[in-house]
Amino acid sequence: MSAQCQVTGRSPGFGNRVSHSHRRTRRRWDPNIQTKTYFLASEGRRVRLRVSAKGIKVIDRDGIEAVVARIRSRGEKI
């Protein structure tokens, strides 16, 4: 599975790890992805989403129904 948030679309960032001697090697910054289960009252079922910490805050702000509608409008299956 990819390290990508289903709500915000956040994905890993890439860059260089710089040592004390200033040698550079490639590295990546992964987003804080959590697997969360939410209850959809309109459908009477639970959905499991892979969301970042920012995505959890977006769901708290907008509501799970609105967020799921947005995800489905992008063509993603839930």
C-alpha cells in the first residue's frame, strides 16, 4: 500500500540526508498515515480509511459524510 492519505492526498516528500561531513544521500519523509474506521450513518455501515493526521482534522471539521462524498467524486471506490 502506498503512503498516501485518501482525504488530503499527502504523499512522501523526498530530499537529501546531510551528514556531519556534508555527504548527501537520498531520503524520504513519510506522512503520518493512520488506518481509521468511521461510521457512515446514511449507509448504516463502517468505512476504513487510510488518513494522515491532517486528514483526521479535516474529517472532524467537515464531517465524514462530506469527506466521503468528496472522495467518491474523485472516482475513488470506498
